[in-house]
Amino acid sequence: VTAKAVVGRDRPASPYAVISEDGFSFPSGHATGTAAVALLCAWILTRWVINSWPGKVLAWSIAVGLTGAVGFSRVYLGVHYVSDVLAGWLLGAAWA
């Protein structure tokens, strides 16, 4: 919320948006939250729960895939620019 207020970037123009959102665009809160939660979950699972190498690869693949899908959806729906999503991913990874 603080980063959105400081940067104050408007969302993409309405003709390109599939859905309408209010507020500022940069960084993507969905991308930030998904990256933070998915990375933390994968790390916890592969650190203490999953011992096999294929299981660890699967857990990290799911985390990265889910994070990527959420980021792609934000751009596809027209509510964020690509740079908003990239910044959200970086912020979420740093938070995690």
C-alpha cells in the first residue's frame, strides 16, 4: 500500500482492461502476496516436510507456476502493466 501511494501510477487504460479496478497500479498486490506466500510455503515444505528430491522439485515447481499464473492473469486482465507484476514478484520474494 505504501509503495502504491508513493509511486502513484495509474492502471492501464479502460479499453484494454477486461475488468475494472480502482486505485494505483504499481506494484501488483496480487503478485506480491502470491510470491511471498508461495515461496514461503515451498521453502517450509521442502525444508521440514518433503525429503525426496522429486517431491522438492514438485513443490518448487508448483510455487513458481502458481506465482507466474497469477502474474500473467493480472496483465491479461488489463489491470496491471508487466513492470507492476515484476516489481510485485521482487517485493514478494524479498518479503519471503
